[in-house]
Amino acid sequence: DIVMTQSPDSLAVSLGERATINCKSSQSVLFRSSNQNYLAWFQQKPGQAPRLLISWASTRESGVPDRFSGSGSGTDFTLTISSLQAEDVAVYYCQQYYGTSWTFGPGTRVEI
Amino acid sequence: EVQLVQSGAEVKKPGESLKISCQGSGHTFNNFWIGWVRQRPGQGLEWLGVIYPGDSDTRYSPSFQGQVTISADKSISTAYLQWSSLKASDTAMYYCARHRDGDPFDSWGQGTLVTVSA
């Protein structure tokens, strides 16, 4: 299995400030023939199911505010919240969907 | 509107069997993979496996192979997750989610809480 790690485990950010979450995979999730990274970011608020924010490492889903952005390639990825809002308090997970066995990162808790 | 509706919470004893369900609506069920994700209390997300209801192609995480069984009945747009002998360590919220071939999960069920306690 591809092992996913995230850093930090948690972070506290002031309203309006930037939050940056890092995700690393134990092997590349870049599919060379398509030049696509099979990496997604999910947001999970307390008591709710996860929600897909970003797919293909950097493609925002419909309805996701543009303060959320994803970057990176190969084995190193970043989720950035450019200006944190109160409603962004949640746990954020990266996930690789490369191959036939998927794995999630351990999650990063974002607080105000 | 795409919906995945899961069966209700369960309380079971160790050693008992269980089958929980996930019914899809608002999309062509047979054209999507349905996966299952475990979340133990206060913990992160774990991918158990997926099934393609169109042909019942099923894939498991190596960590869960042999521990659970994933199945589907395409005639009623429903996927299942079952255990033959529950353990206390199976206590968790279980989510179903759908994805197109090659894409990530894009829609999730509301979750089914399974509690296993003597």
C-alpha cells in the first residue's frame, strides 16, 4: 500500500490568515501517460461525512470556495486555505487514488 | 440530486454477524464504483474496499481482505458491507461513497454507526 503522511497534525490560524497543510506519499501518484496526480483533498467537519474539495491535486470541485487551492506533484502536495474563515474549522485529509488500493493521510485538524 | 442513503445504527455483541447497506439514487448506480470507509471514534479515515455493481468486480484493502465482505444488488441500487463475526475493534462509523472509474470519491452517504460491545 502507498502510505500517506500529513503535517502538521494540527494548526491554529487566525481568521483571515493563511493555512498550509502538507501531504506526502510513500511513492509517486503521478500517472505519467496522463501527467495527472491521483491525489485528492477532503474536508470533514464534526459530525459530518467527508466532502471532496480538490481532485487531481489541484482541481477544485464545483461549489468549493476559491480560497482553497491544491498544489504539488509526484510525492509532495499542499493544501492552502488563503484566508481562513470560521466555517473552515475541520479536519482535512489527503487521499491517493492511484492503483487498486487507496489510502488516506492521517488528517490535519485546523482550528481558529 | 445524487444521494447515498445508509442503513441505521447497529448495536451488536462480539461474535455476531452484521450486514449494513447503502442505497443510491439520482444517478446511474451501475456506472459508479461504491466504496466503504471506516472511521473509528476520534480517528481518521480508512479505505476498506470498493465494488462495481455493474459486474460485481470487488477490490479490498490488504488490511481488510478477509475481515469484511463487500457486495451489491444492482437491481435495487444497493451496496452492502458485512461481517461474519464482529469484534469490539469493529466499533466505528462506516461511510459508503461513490466514484467514477479513475476518479476520487465525489459523493458520500451519511454514515452508519456500528457499536460492538458485550
